[in-house]
Amino acid sequence: KKYLELTKGAADNYHLSWWKRHGVVLDGEIAALAFRHGNFDLAAKSYEKVCALYAGEGWHDLLAEVLPNLAECQKQLNDQAGYLSSCVRLLSLERSLFLTKEREAFQSEVVRLAHSEMKHPVPLDVSSLITFSGNPGPPLELCDGDPGTLSVTVWSGFPDDISLESLSLTLIATFSADEGVK
């Protein structure tokens, strides 16, 4: 208990200084210790700081090691929104960072939560889990009011079929150097 208090104090002091990363390293120690002792609330708060740093720095390998623990804390705390968000974040990481079995378990959890009635539903961006593809060929030339048709194929990467309630696409105008602005 004394170790935890001292480590938390040191982490807090680092967070107040220019050495915030050192504070996050200590937060990771606090999270791991709290997790092992079943203090999921403290562990989740500490893991959230660690995950924020790792994600912000693009350290996906490290994020892949810590994020499952955060997800487990959220599951134990019955934080459905946080747990769902963590599962989606896990699935958006590179495939090579997880075994197929682990990835399928996260997918199952997302599907299970999506089909359950959450106490507090939250909007969730799952665009990182879906791949879009148009038809091969020359680029479409659309003008304002053009009633043209755009075919799109959608892949989710999930082993089971998933129904989409809605889908929105944003088209962005691009110009090549020889076209100029029209």
C-alpha cells in the first residue's frame, strides 16, 4: 500500500512538470498493481492515461499490450460504453498485433454489445473497422446536381454478417495538376 501511495505521488508530481511521460510510466505501474489486486476503478483510470499517451504517440505495439487490460477493467466495472469503445479501438489496430483468436473474441464482444440494450447508448465511430471500395476504372466526374450512381462495396472483416442501420459517405473533390480549378 505504501508503494502505491509513493508511486501515485511521484506520478502526480511528474504530471505537474515537463516530464509527463515519466508520470505515465508510473501510471502504468499503478494500473498493473491495481489490476492484479482487483481495484479495477483505479486501474481503469491509470490505464486510460497510459492508453492516451500510447495512442497519441502512435505506439500501437505498446497500446496493444495495455488496451486489453483497460477493456477488462471496463467490463468488470460494467462500463459498457467504455468497454465497447476499447474493443473497437483494439480491432482498429493492426491485425498482426493480435492472434486471430483474440481478434475474434473482441469482434464477438462488439457484436454482443451492439445487439444488447445498453443503458446509455453512445455514438461510436466504427469507420476504422470497415473498408470501402469503389469500382475500378477512371475517376468519376461529378458535377453539382449530377444524378450519377456511385457503386460502393463494404467489408467489415467480421466473421459474421453485420447489418448497417445507415451508411454515409463523404466525397471529396480532388484536382490533378493539369486540370486546374473548375
